Amino acid sequence: MRPLDKHDWYELCVQSPGHLVPLVRAIHGGAARVLGEDFCGTAALSIEWARAGGEAIAVDLDVGALAKHPDAPGVRKVRADVREVADAADVVSAGPPIGYLHTRRALVGICDTCARLAVGGVHLRRHLRRRESAFATGTVHRPHHPGSR
């Protein structure tokens, strides 16, 4: 058995494509055919989606991560910034933009990828980073300033 690399560990610890595909289909509630997987990393979710009979567009900037798994029927891997991809999808599922977006404006800007959704589509953001206070019991006070986003 070969040693596990960082992509193996990520898939084992963070993703569960076999469970996520039925969940995404249930959230959509319809006959979702095309999945857009933004910040896809190894495209594991896209590959599982295609195995279940759909088509997928897997988008990431990391060529090493995209090359982790062999090409799969029904999956088109795209090395690009997700903000530059306009291919229509019934569901856009976005992983965390780890190491790509360094400002709040850029992070909020990825919500513009919703424009590529088909009518009745679903935009699903998976596990955006949270402050450590999100895991503390008790109350959390977050001041909101007028005019800020």
C-alpha cells in the first residue's frame, strides 16, 4: 500500500462524496443533471456525481490536485479561477477556497458564480472557514458596522 498524501487525507477527513451526492440531489429536489464543483481539489465529488449518472464540471487552479485521479467519463476538469467559468450547472457545490482568496471582497465575489446556475438551480457552499469562537459554548458578539458588507 502506498503512503497517503495530503489529497488522500483531505478526501478521508473532509469529504465524503458517496454521502454528499445523495444529499446534494435531495437539496436540489429535482432532476439535477449537471454539477459544477468549484474549488474541487481532486474532483472526487464530480467523479462520484458522474458515477451516479450525472455530468460534472470540476474547477480548480491546482493542477496537481486535479491530476490526482484519472479522467472519468462525464467529468470535465477545468484548471481556472472559478470566477471565470460560465458553464451552466443545475447545482454548484463549492468547497473552501483554501489559499486562493485573500480578501473579504474576493471571498464575497465568488457568490457571483451563482449566475451560472440553471433556472431552479442550487448553490451550495461547503464548510467555509469559521472563527474558533464558532465552536465555543455561550454567546458570541459580532459587531456589525453600517455600510459594511
